[in-house]
Amino acid sequence: MNKKAIITLLLTMVAFIGHSQTFTPIVEDSIDFVITGTTTSQYDSLGVFPCAPHGQHVGYPVVDGRFKVTGRLPRHTFIQIGDYAGNDLRFIVEDTPTDINLVTGEIKGSELQQRFIQCQMRERAIYNDVEPWWDNFSEEEQDKIRDMITGDKPIQTVEDSANVAKYKGHMAELERTNLQNIRENIGNIIPAWYLFTGLGSLTHEQMNEFMREDAPYARHPAMERPWKVYHSTQKQRNITSKKYIDFEAEAPDGTIHRLSEYVGHGQYVLIDFWASWCGPCIASFPFMKQLYAAYKDRNLTILGVSCDKDRNAWLKALDKNKLPWTALRCPSDKENALDLYGISFIPSIVVISPDGIILSTDKEGKELESYLKEIFSDSKQYGM
């Protein structure tokens, strides 16, 4: 079921926080569906599962290149069928039977199903173009290209520059295709899939364009995450450039503290929202330690605010990772800092000025590093 990885989308590595703005999906009545088709895969079975949100994986036999997938699921559920040979396609559960060639995308079915497959074949064409080029690189070379894209390694040669430009070009092409797939299907449910998978690449203006309460796809179950991200983004835009919002949090010794104890007293405050179960959060610690070492004596305070529900897991993570900054915990099972600051993904960074104004809620990695360099480039301007 795992499609061969060709390139990695340059979206932020984050963990999703399942709270904040309430979302009530419209789950339609379950119906029986049938999807038949052909494949050239040499495997004797293929895999099927609901994919937005994810559901149970089920295997179906392939006999002489043909298969038949049947089941009962809520109408308009997105399901994925793959033959273990890279020919994965998504389908919409509906009454009309579908027949598909998984390799070519040739389809017989409803107009809606045909449109959905057409969208995916556009994407597949891009990947098929990228694959031969990308496979020429070793894993080490692929990592190097990714690091040059993110700024973790410098572009040193003309060849480096060409590889980075080609990579970015393919990413831009995928993003353009995603927009085309949404805009051409505004009147049906297909955008729910492309917002579920591609929201991270959209600008705020594009989010405003597509996140419409009156859209046919607005209450599809796949839209739960897009709506939460959208409302969180709106919240963050509304609080930026305004006074910080106070909240309570627990220290490792069990004492309760308020953000106001650290903010508004003449130093910059960087809040790092994280959790012990969040892999990207843990992976960010070496970088955050570098920032701490660079700015701890230059009027910057770092607060690590965990959203762990499990206090013991939080304490174990603190002990293991030896974080040198102030540690607090604000569990995510109640109204707390995550909601107040519009946090839907972690790790997430909030920067607050010496006089308590929220400066940033959306910077991380190299962008955050550059932002701090800019802030501290003029010590007189910032009263240092």
C-alpha cells in the first residue's frame, strides 16, 4: 500500500492537536459500494482503507489481473486502493459502480468519480516525471538537496543550484495542481480531499477563498482538520501585535505559575509549545538549544510549555532531554494556552516583546533564527 517515495513535500513537520474550534461533520448514511478493476501488479492482493480520516485496512484478492472491492461505508467516504506496486488511487464511496484501470486511470463510473480520478492522474503525471530524476541520487544526496532547500546546508555549486531549482519547481507544480483540483470542483465534495492533504501549502488568502461554510464540502468528515487549522490561523492573526494573553501552568515541582510572571518585565519571551509524544517537537530540541545558548544572555527568556496530559511522561521527557530553559505544563484537556494562542499544531513558537506585545506566532526553524537575529541586531533599539 506504500507508494514509492519520490520527493518529500516541504511542509512543516508538526503534530496535530485535536481540540480548539468545534467541528460537527455531516456523516451520511452507509451504503453498499462496488469498485472493480485491473492492475498489472504481480502481487496477488491489494489493500483498501478509508483515508480521510484513516480507517481499517482490508485486503482483497487479485486474480488474473482483476479485482473486486465491495463494502459498506458512509456515502462520500474517501477510500484508497493500492496494488503494492505504486498504483494507488483514491475513490469516493457512492451508489454507482466504478471500474478502474489502476495503472492508466481509465475509468467507468459516475461523473464525480471520473473527476476525482482525473485530478489524481494530474498529480501522478508530475510524480512520474520526477521519479527518474530523483532516483539517480543516493539517499545521502537526496538528504543534501532537502537540507539545501530548508537552509540547513549552503548551496555551493552550480549543480546544487540547479537541483534545488528543479526540486522547488516540482513542488510549485504540485501546489498549482492542488489549487486547480480544488477550483475546478468547488461545486462538489472533491475539495475536501485536497484541503485535507494540502492545506499547509495554501496562503491565507487562498484559505479564505476555500474555507466557506456554504460549500458542498464544508461539513465532510475530512474537513475537521482543515477547519481547525483555519480557525487557529485566524485566531493567531487576530492576536498578533496585541497584548499577551495570560494563562496558568504547572512547574515540575507542582507549583502553579502564570505567564505574567515572565512576560512584560523587560525581556523578550519565546514560548515553545510541545509534548513528550510529539516526535517533531523532540527533534527540534537541538536547534532550540542552539538558540538558547545564543540568546540566553541577550535578554531572551525561553519557556517550554508542554501540553502533555500525562504528567509523568512530561517529567520523563524533561529528564531525558535536559532542557535548560523554564519548563511548564498546560494540559490540553481543558481551555488553556493552546486555545488562547490559536495553537493547532506543535511544535509551535510564540514570541512576545519586552513590553508584552505578541510579535509572532508562526515562525520556526531558519525563519525563527533569522527573526531573532533581526530583533537582536540593534541592542540600543531594544533597550539592551
